[in-house]
Amino acid sequence: MAVPAPRRSSRKDARRGRIVLSFFLAIPLLGLITTLSAALFDLVPANAVRKGQGAHGIYRVTEKSCGTHGCVIAGDFTITGESTPLWSGVSIKDDGSGLSVDQNIAAIEVDGSVYRTGDAAWNHDLWVLTLASPALALWGWLVVWRPAVRRRGALWKHLWAPLPLN
């Protein structure tokens, strides 16, 4: 007669399940926080470009390489009235689809980043903030608030219960 294998405690299984679940719930949170912070940090210089603030000059495309996820553009930025480039090998905040090598375009430099004159980069940042902020609020409601209210206790007490020190 075969002896049944000893079962692990269901308490350990539940704890492991909560740890794995909390890990997979944290991944979207980190993605949302990263996206929001990148948009927030880029919104200020992009808005300055929209207003025409910054160093005006000419951007000359020296390299262009396109792949499946868009084009990477590198070039030299020279301030208007200067003969030597201020930045060499700098990328421009542009999708690069309409640019070709040795093309000169009007550009603005703000905080070390070069933007095309009249660029609407701030529109992209504004859309990201508009869409990611409610997504972050929805994540907080679904993952933190709603389960905590349902259990009538703190969610973190259940997710991060102290592990036994055996």
C-alpha cells in the first residue's frame, strides 16, 4: 500500500500565492509610474519649445538609421550666428520620418535637448499624462482600495504577512 505524500500547508501555499500575485500587480504600477514621471519631466522643456524659449539655431542631420520602431536621428546643433556647433552627435526629439541626411532644419535647444521649431512634443506628454493618470487611479482602486474595503482590513496586512523564521 502506497503512503500518500505529505501535503504542504495550505497557509504556505496561500502566502506564496499572495507574494506572486503582488509581484505581478506591481509590474503595471511600475510601468505607470515610469511613464508618468518621464512625461512630467519632459513636459517643462517641451512647453518651453512651444512658447519659443531656448536657444534658436540650425540642426543638421548627420546620421539616420531606421528600424521597425522608428528612426534614430543624430546631428549637429549650431546656434544662430555661430559657426561652430554647440552640440555634435545629439539626437533631435522628432520621429525622423521626414528628415534626410545633410538636411538643415530650424531647431531650439532647451536644457540639453534639441527640438524642431514649432514642435508639438508637449502634445504627446499631455496625452500621456491625460491617459496614464486615470489608469494609475484605476489601478489603485482595483488593487488597493477595493480589496481592502472588501476584507475590512488593510490590504498590505494580507499581502505582506510576516514570513515564519524557521
